[in-house]
Amino acid sequence: MRDGSELEYVEYVTARIPALRRLAYLLAGDEHRADDLVQQTITTLYVKWRRAQAADHLDAYVRTMLVRTYLDERRLAWARVRLFRETPEPPPFEDGGVEVRQVVRAALSRVPRRQQAVLVLRFFYDLPVDEVAGMLGCSSGTVKSQTSRGLATLRRLLGGRELPGFSTIN
């Protein structure tokens, strides 16, 4: 990359880092892993910048790159290294914004990766089924079934608790 194209890349990435980091954090549930995902995504974007610029919707293209990077991360050897034998239990539930977010985030981190990605994209990003299917490279039916299974798992992990602001998760 030279001159104008590189400047466009830098301007684009600078403007989109906060949104990419938010998505990565929702997927990974950890600030450090989120930063790693964003770094890996923007590095790949740099290499593929000319092709990415030709995309109809650049933001959707880059979001897709980030989600696929997250899903592919599981295949890497270091992703199988665990510091704890068991996942720590989520904090006790109390009515309130921060506590609810922590409980939901802890439960979401225990949902299988693909279901987790579908739930984040559908409910946190409010993306339609067809767009999520395109991002994940699967059918709309697969997105619907993954959403259903993910919600069932999330409900089980939350112990059937009613959470304020999550009435859409029915």
C-alpha cells in the first residue's frame, strides 16, 4: 500500500476502532482478548485493504472479518490453554444495571462460540437473520436454530431469572 490508499486505511481504522473493540469485547468477554481480536482483524484488513475497499458495505465486511477471526480462534493451540479447571461462577444476581450486565456477560461466555456470536450479533447489534447468516457463512435456518439453542442455554445458565431489559429474549 502506498500514499492515498494507506492514508484511507489509517483514517478508516482510526474511526472504527471503538466499534470493533465493542464487538470484540461482547464476543470475547475479556478486554485483552478483545484487543487481540481487533489487532488481528485490522492487520488482516491492512493486507486485504484493496479488496476490502471494493466491498459494498465496508463496515459489514470488517465486522464479518472480526467475527470469523473470533470463531477461528478456537482452532489455535493457545485457545485450548485454560488457567482454571472450571469456569468461575457468575457473581450473585442483584437488581441493577452493572450487576445484570456482569451476570449476562458471565453466562454468555459459557455459551458455545457460534451460538454466542449469533446472540451478540442478533441481540446486541440488532442485525437481521440474513445478515448474520452472511457474516457467518451459513443459512438463515442455521442462524435461527443457533439463536434458539443459544437462548435456551443462556436461560439455563441464568437459572430462569427474569432480567430487566431482556424481555426480547423470549
